[in-house]
Amino acid sequence: MEAEQVFVVGIDRGAVEARRGVVRRGVRRGAWVTLGIGAVGIGLAVYALLAFRGSGMWPFALLLILSMSPLVASTVLAVRLDGERQRWYAASELPPVAFRMSPKGLELACDGAPYPVILPWPAVAGFKQEKVFGQFVLHLTLAPGIAATTAGVRGLDQPAVRAVVKPSALLKPTGLYLVKALDQPVHVIDQALKHFSGGKAGITTSAR
């Protein structure tokens, strides 16, 4: 029996560990700046409520407080997710393989996720290459309508996976894979995606 064809993309451990530090500093810096903006806005609104009591300004002050609340919430969410990632890093070994392709589908390792993501090819649109925190990364792109409960899909419901595959609108996406940490060039990965998916998946480049 002929062995199943598999394309494996490995990981440069040193590059990934350096990237983790860059991402953590960037996420935390952004979170605290966002918190500062939110706190200033809420502070000004509270001051206006107290200083201009009876002037009819209270609806505008309340509107300002409501508009600043998502900024505070995003800081809490970012710090919580970063804490979860750091605990997972401390307790887990870095996987030697970023992802595998086979005729059956795509298997991906995700930082902070205890087990890999399994996606059949109809669920995969490919990857988008973007520059985040000064470095090129690959974002996973799912086909329309794909969710954790889709038949054949495994692992999308893990919090660490949701944070990078379908990030909250409150958080800056950090990317699934650092391009320079992969042991295959982007054009070769693109060719493999098209080969295994029958031309339905590939790598696109952000216009930004």
C-alpha cells in the first residue's frame, strides 16, 4: 500500500521564543495605553457629572463612560489571555512542527493550545500574510460558515485558538505563525496548500 503523502512545516524554536517576548511586550504595552485612554475618558465624564450637576450634560457624560468601557474591557481581556499563555508556555514544550498537510486536511499546532487543530480541506481558505509588531506572520483563514462544531473540525473551541483564529474585536490579532520561524518559505507553503486542497486554499498578502 502506498504511503500517504504528507507535507510538514517545522518550527525554529529560538525564533518562536523571541517572538513570544515581542508579542507579550506589544500586547501589554497596547493594553496599558488603551487602559490609560479609557481611564482618562471615564475620569473626565465623572468630573463633568459632578462639576455640572443640573446643567443637562449628564446624558453626554454617560455616553462618554459607555464609549470608554470597551477600552477598559479590552485591557482586562488582553492581560487575562496573556497570563493564560504564559502559564501554558511554562508548563508545555514547544511543538517541533507548526503544521502538516495531507490529502485529508490541515493539522495545526497553536501556541497555548493543549492539542492540535484538525481541519478538512473544505474548511480551509488558506493563510493571510501580514506584518504585526514589525514581523511577518501568517493568519489562518477559514472558509465561510466554519465553526468548532462543523463536521470533521477539531480543536477550534480552545481559547488559545479562538484568540488568534477568530480574535475578539477588542484585541489586536497577533498571527498564528511567525514567517521567519518556519522552515519552509512562504511560496513553497502556498504551493503545498494549493496541491493538497485541489487549488481551493492558498496564501494571500495583506494590502497594508
